[in-house]
Amino acid sequence: MVKPIHVLSGPNLNLLGTREPEIYGKDTLDDVRARCEARAESHGCTVVFRQSNHEGMLIDWVQEARESASALVINPAGYGHTSIALLDALKTLSIPVIECHLSNPAAREDFRRHTYVSLAATGIVSGFGAASYELAIDAAFGLIGVK
């Protein structure tokens, strides 16, 4: 049995659907969760789906993934641009790490064009709205050899 894919979302993503929908879309975080669960199920697996506005909680979950996940999908949100501590936690993983963004950071403000998370990521999916999460899950399964 394949361990679940852990899907982590950072600060303010609990406001999806209402926060800047012209940038982040109209899907809520519950919609994103349902899409992730359905995509994982299509691969015969499950996801552990979590969101926190707290950097330390995200780091705890990254550390937990070391033992209990087959891969990690992470949308670090604003912490991607600021958190060396999150980078350090991600660097302890030996599983694939897929960085995920709803918008395309390269097409936005200069400060969004660099993330520390990218330094530890196996790959990055961005710019496809809520579908970015599904594409990231597909990429993770491809990397761990699950079709």
C-alpha cells in the first residue's frame, strides 16, 4: 500500500473563494480538498490535506511527512518568500516535494518571483488555479511510480 500524499497549504489559503478571486479563483479550500481527494483516489491512494496560517505548524507537518507520506505537495503561500525555517524542514525530506501555486508567481510582483521552497522542491506547478493542486498530485504520483 502506498503511503498517502501529504498536501499542505499555507497562510490565507483558508480564505480561498473570497480573497482576491480574480487572482486565486472562486474555488474554496474545501473545493480544492475535494479535487485533491478525487485525484488521489483515481491513482488508488489517499491524501492528508491540511492548511495552517502558522509557520511552526507547517514545519511540524513537513517533519511528520518524513515518515508517513510518499510525497509532499506544498503551497507555502507567503511563507515561500520568507521562511528559511520551512526550507530547512523541507530539506530533511527524502520524498518528492512538489511546490504548488494557484497563480503564476513569475507574472506577479517582483517579491513573489523567488521562493525558498523552490530550493528544496523536486518540481513546481503554478498558474492553473485550483487545478494546480491536481497537477501537482499527478506529478507526485509520477515521481513515486504510481500511475
